[in-house]
Amino acid sequence: IIEIQNGPYLGEDDIVRLQDDFGRLRPSR
């Protein structure tokens, strides 16, 4: 579950999760 998709701003904590998710999930952006 990623809340980043709903938030236009990425926090440092979100970025760390993004990097981890990026390896497995593709950005819907």
C-alpha cells in the first residue's frame, strides 16, 4: 500500500519506500 500515489509531495521516508517499491513496482505516473 503506497500513499505516495495520492500525495504529490514525497517525504524523505516516502522516498526511501519508493526506492524499495521501485525495484518491484512500477510508478503509475
